[in-house]
Amino acid sequence: MEKMFENQVAIVTGAGRGIGRAVAERLGASGATLVCTDVIACDETVAAITAAGGSAESMVLDVGDCENAAAVVKEIHDRHGHIDMLVNNAGITRDQLLIRMKAEDWRRVLQINLDGVFNVTQPASKIMMRQRSGRIVNIASVVGLMGNAGQANYSASKAGVIGFTKSLAREFGPRGITVNAIAPGFIQTAMTDKLNDAQREALVENLAIRRLGTPEDVAEAVAFLVGPGASYITGVVLNVSGGLYI
Ligand code: NAP
């Protein structure tokens, strides 16, 4: 694979598994220096990247903890001198119909999925503003655009991420920083493992492309948005859903 991201430092949150891991591996394969962050060390992701000849390190970062996020971003900048890409991927679900939803499940999802994006982006973007360059990609969801019964907390958090993305695209465009979101549909990860076979079949029936997505499908879209071919693209929501939402 072409090493188009050589000498560029990329932070990926929630890089221990699923989409975050695939994104980290994809950017690592293209030569980026990966800082793989998660609530626990992501040794397997780092090992996969280095085994493929790439450069990666692991750092513990709980995106829901504002002070931790600021300290980790500072440490990354102190160590490398620049931060070129940030992929805000960490996210959780606590699904329940609204009438049964516990307030703590509402707050927790907003804290991780929306506050978490703010907590990491603010310190990283200050560095990118000084550099006058940077790429930020936020992993939202199609349900932030179309809603989903049983996911009011999650959908609200992802709709918030989309609004945040569009506002930052306007704030940071003059400083050479692009900010985009990706809206995945149903991607095969631990997050969607809870579906039984009948639910899975019903889902696939509704997809124009009749298969669930893979983490690699999302990783390719991220690689495009942080790459040179996307230098004039900012504020978009790139739908990677196999036609679930058109
Ligand atoms: P996943 O397999 O559950 O992986 C999420 C990763 O984020 C895990 O490694 C998890 O760590 C980590 N994480 C959880 N809380 C965190 C925190 N406070 N700070 C830092 N990291 C944390 O999920 P996924 O399917 O890859 O989803 C990744 C992103 O894509 C999420 O934002 C999700 O909302 C979005 N998305 C997924 C789908 C889908 O169908 N899978 C669809 C649309 C959007 P632990 O292992 O410790 O939990």
C-alpha cells in the first residue's frame, strides 16, 4: 500500500477493537504514525500495525474524562511535535425505549459519544490551529440522521456529533483544518453482535447492498477523508451504510 501518510501523526480513539482498530490499521498501513487510544491499552492493535511494518503506540484515554483527554493530547504533542489527524471513534450504546430509559443511561451515552468528541477535539484542534493544518473525522451514525426506536440517547448523541462537525468545519476551514463525519449503518462489530439471526436477516433485506458493513468499509472512508484527495471536502457527513439511509 502506498505510504501516503508518512511522517503524519494520527490519533484514533476507541482503537482497541471494531471500527477504531480497523481505522488505525488502515492509516498505519499507509505510513501514518498511530497513537491508538482506548480505556485500556490497545496492545493487539499496536501489534497488528507493527507486524505489518507500521509505526504505532498505545495510550490510555477515556474520552469521557475531560482532564485525561487534555493531558493525553498534550503528551502526544510533546512527544511528536505535531498532530495531523484525529479520528473520534470511541462510542457506546445503552439501548432502551424512552419510557424505560434510565437517566443514567441517557447521560452516559451523551457523556461518551458527544462530550467525548468535545473533550479530545478541543485540545487537539488548538494544536492544529497553530500548525494551520489538520484533519478531523468524527464517527457518527445513520441513526443520527434518521432516528431509531430504542436509541433516543444514541441517536441524539450522534446528531449532536453531526452538528458539532458542521460548526467546526466553518470555524476551522480558514486555518487549513477539515472536519468531516462518517455515518456508518450496520457494521459487524461487538456493537452489533447482539442481533440474532432473524434480526440480522430483516436488516439485510432493507439494505440496497445486501450485506452488513465491515469495519474495513468504514476505515476506507476515513482514509479517503484524511487523504490528499479530500483537501476540498469539509463539513460533510459521508454515509457508509450500504444504502440503509439514502
Ligand atoms: P465497539 O466494537 O464497541 O468498539 C468501541 C471501542 O470504543 C471499544 O474499544 C471500547 O472499549 C471503546 N470505548 C468505549 N468507551 C470508551 C471511552 N470512554 N473512552 C475511550 N474508548 C472507549 O464499537 P464499534 O462498532 O467499533 O463502534 C465504533 C464507533 O462507530 C462508535 O462511535 C459507534 O457509535 C460507531 N458506529 C458503529 C456502528 C456499528 O454498526 N458497529 C454503526 C454506526 C456507528 P471497550 O472495549 O473497553 O468497551
